[in-house]
Amino acid sequence: MKSLNFEFLRADSPELASLAGFAEQYAFADPPSALVKLRTFLEQLVEGVYDRLGLQRPVQPNLLDLLNESAFTSAVPDVVRTSMHAIRMNGNRAAHGGDGSTQTVLWLMQEAHKLGRWYYLTSTGKHVQDVPEYNAPTAETVGGAPSKGQLQREKKAVLQKLAAQEAQMQKLLDDLAVARKEAHAAKVTAEELQARVQAAQRYASALDFTEAQTRRRLIDSLLVAAEWDVGANGQETQEVGQEVEVHHQPTQSGCGAADYVLWDDNGKPLAVVEAKKTAVDPEIGRTQAKCYADGLEQDHGQRPVIFYTNGFDIWMWDDAAGYTPRKLYGFYSKESLRALIYQRGRQAQEPLSGILPDKTIAGRLYQTEAVRRILDRFQNRYRKGLLVQATGTGKTRVAISICEALIRAGWANRILFLCDRRELRKQAHNAFKRFLPNEPRVYVTSQTYRDREHRIYLATYPAMMKCFETFDVGFFDLIIADESHRSIYNRYRDLLRYFDALQVGLTATPRCELISHNTYELFDCENGNPTAFYGYEEAVKDRWLSPFEVETFTTPFLREGIKYSQMTAEQRQQLEEAEVEPQAIEYEQRQVDKYVFNKDTNRRVLENLMTNGIKVAGGSRLGKTIVFARNHNHAVLLQNLFDEMYPQYGGNFCRVIDNYDPRAEELIDDLKGEGKNPDLTIAISVDMLDT
């Protein structure tokens, strides 16, 4: 993909030139896609900086981790990192369902061009005049559609062409990733590193990076993303005042100028925002912002929420509610700030220490104790907690009891319940419907993610990852994160970090076995010390759970593996007739059903289940059973073998239930006896019925 402004990068970094070219092509026809391309451009450029400066990468980093790594911040000038964060933040929002404008794309395209020039000059040592100046693309120069009518006629053909080119682009990126992985890290001496860093600083000074302007535009864009009406070039609007005079200040004149004041419709201040230079720790602005909040409170009778930022690090301090400052990933919307200020009063009037859990929801002693521990933790101004309970002891009931108590106390108006599978989402929905029938609920899907009128939002992690940045960071008051184990941290931590909400993690994983240190850290708990714990052994002792029993069944292949040298003459004859090479039949025990499926072994497993499985109805019928297959192909094999062995059941007794079937939820209803097929007894599952 040829670009208008980035071809100077083609020789050394073809991936950067092509990504920028895609962003130019999408700028007018599809701005969100253009922003995503610019973010990918930034990712590749940052990876290149690490490679060329010989910097040590953090472990399992995302883009934000790479930008904030101390080695990177020491080597890359602050003005350069400001432009990087501007692209990162806007690209993130577009990647997760947010809107984007052509105006924003054109601004960030120019920032990307500055970064590209800086990267090129730092890498090659050439002169500034050797790199072409930026020329803003237009709809005509990039072939974009200048009108809606023309866009409708041409968009399909244009996007089909771009899709084919994107496939080539992805291959280039994949090849580049492999090359980076295989390459040995170059040993960079201290002298070489110092010389490269000095060159990076020198070129940043020579190029037209405008840190103050970029920082202001970045803050403006973050406010706009939170649906604030921000005036251009520092102009005031009814909602957002800029350079607002504030009285009662500790200055000689007694006045000061707040960078931003966010106003409510009634003329009262909702928040004050103090902005400092990128090179300055935003903490420096904390005291000044507090002075502005004091002055605004004195004049208007309402204490605003305090924000202070250097453009990409945003801190919020709701000191009136007794909280310490906390780092955010964006600004609150007007509605969320109103709710926050309203909740201050409710929290003062209704401390959680006086709220008794509703025992009709979760009335067992360990359940009420868990609810009490979470409420006490929130009352003490902690923002997160981790609940560990054995499967079958009512984690969802406890979670709903926590929700009910916080709603009753006025601490929670909008709640997000997250889980990792649609069936768990459905179960949670039914539980909320049963215990909180009057609270409006909605599934978060691609069709409903812009719905803002409900109390309870239920979503799977993957669905929420696609749209979470369409919500402002303060939209939810409480998030319940089900199945909060290692995989959730690794894959979805950005989702949980994005929202500034009270958070409760739920897991059945034994606290000393599989819960990683990162999971405890994510929910602000000491390693090995969750907020509340009720384990399997204790539940069995208290007679809330029955102990499981293990019935061992094996075959020679499952026990010893499949090896040609150990086969019978009959088995060898069968292989020879099938023209299978003997040396190809050499599988250890752990490889059986991973690399090879043996029909006879699986038949014997199914036969044993039908003969020795737990019976119901007076011993005449197999009880409800879940068979866990290794993968989808293994599951299909088991189902087909069962149908061959037991045709009398007509294909209704045993079914595969996994994510490959769009009707999986209906099959689960059948298994539970709530659907149209009462005969379904054996469910063959792959990662869907684990809990």
C-alpha cells in the first residue's frame, strides 16, 4: 500500500510505510479503521525503537507497558512520547468500538508523520531536510468518497480491494514478528546507547514537535471522548471552561487560572482539570488543582472532583468522598460526574457498616460473611476485593447480594457482570431476574452496546473487549468479574483497568494452587490472601457439598501409549492393509488423543460409561453426564461413535455442546431438562461446561 507522506520509510521499514498508507486510505471513508491502523503503525515503530536502541523489553508487554518502561522513557524524549500516547489512546478507543472523526485522523496522521521522521533520522543519521514535509491528504488525493452518495456506491469495491492488500500487510507483520523473535538481542555498550539517545534527543529538538499543543489536543480529545463539548483553540463552551479565573487562591492577586473546569447544566462545577507538561510528574499539579477546587467550592457551594494530568497520565482525586488519588484511563462524562457527586451524599448518609445483607439471596453463614467482608472493605475506601469459593457454594448468589446491598445503600447505580461464556451469562441473568426482578437488565452485545438505560449489564469478556471504550471510565459503579483466574488477567486486564469502578473478582480456583500473583494484584489483595475464602474441604465438612469420587478406567493404549513394537499381529496386519508406515506409529501415553484418536479406545470409554455410569430412575437409565473432550474434532468423533454404537437413541441422547454450535445454549437447556429434547443425557463439551 503506497502512501502519500510516508514513502521515505519504505526502504528500511516497509511495514510502517504501508500501515500509514492504509490509514491515509481509510481517513475519509472509515475513520475508526484509520485510527486502528495508526495505532498498529505506532506499535511497530515502538518495537523498532526497542530493537535499534537495544532496550530490554518488559515481560509480556502491551503497548502501554512498552511506552512506560523506564529504559524507554529514559531514551525517548518527552515530546515524542506525547505524540505516541495521543495515537495510542485514540487508536485504543477505535479498536474497542469507539467512534472516530476524519478531523482526529488528520491530526494524528500528522503526529505519526513527525514520529516517522524522528524514527527515520534517528536510525539513519541523515539530515532533517532529507525527509519530505507533511502534506495533509484530502478525499481526492487518497481516493476517498467526498459525498455520502458516492461513498455508498464505491465503498464496497474500495474495501474489498483494501482487504486483499491488508492480507499482504498482515503477512509482512507476521514475518517481521518472527524475525524479531529469532534475532538475538544486539549487545549495546553504554557509550553506544548514550550516543543513540543523544541523537534521538537532538532530532526531536530539530523537528517540529509542539509538546504543549499536542498535550492540549490530547486532553481535548479525551474530554470529547467522554462526550464533553470542548471548544477549539482554547475557546470556552457552556460545558467546558478553559483558563477559568478562580478566586480565593494563595497568590499575590488572590486569583488563579484553572486549565479546565467542567460545568453542570445548573452552573455548578463538576470537576477541575489541571494540566502539566509531559516532562512534569502530574503529582506536581495535585496541590494546585486542590486549591482551585477549594476556590470553586467556596464560590459555588459544591466541591468539584479533582483531575490532574500531563496529557497521558490522568489522576482523579475525590477527596470529598475520602478517597486517595487514583490513576484513570480517561475522564468521566457529565452524567457520571453527577452520579459520583450524588453518591458522596448517599455514602455519608448510608455507611455500608449499617447495611445488613439480604439473607433471602445468600443466607448461609459463609455467604453472609463473604458479603460482609466485601462491604467492609469498600467502606474502608478500598476499591477492589477477591472472593474465592468452591464451585457449587453459591458465588453468584453472593455477588447478587453484594449488588443488592450497594444498590440499597446508594453506592451502585450501574453494575457490570462479566463472565467468560454465554451459558454463565445466561445463568447470571436468570439469577438476577430471580433475586432482583425489578432491576432492568441487558446483555451487552454488538446490537446493544450503546444502550445506557439499564441497571444491570451482563457481558462475556470477549464481547465487552470489543466495545468497552464506548463507555466512559466512570459509567459503571460496580463490576463483578467471574472466573477471575490467570487467563482473565493475561487476556482481559485492560478491560478491568479501564473502568474506575468498585470491583469484585470471583473464582473457584483454590487460593494456594492456581491463582496467580497477578490476579491477587489485579484485585488489590496480598498474595494468597483473598478478601473472603470458602474452600472445597470446608464446604464438604459443613455438608454443603458432597465429596466427589474418582472411578478409574483405562486401556493399554491410554496407559502405555501406541507403539508399533508392542502391537499384536492382528493390529500390525490392520496397519499394513491401511498402508501406514510402522515408524509413524510411535505415540507416548501423553500424546494419545492429542495427536491421534483411536476409535477402539474411545468405544471402550463410551461402553464403560453406559455400563458403569451412575444410574437414575431405579437404575434403568444413565444419569446426566458431561464428557470432556480434548478438542472439537475429538468431541465429534465421540458423538459419532456413540450414535454408531447406540442407534436406538436416534441421535438425541448424546450431543456435542461447544462454541462451534450457534445453538449451544438451547442444547444446554435440553441437558438441564428445560428445553425441547428431554432425552439429551450425555453432553460432550470442550471448554464450555467446565463450571
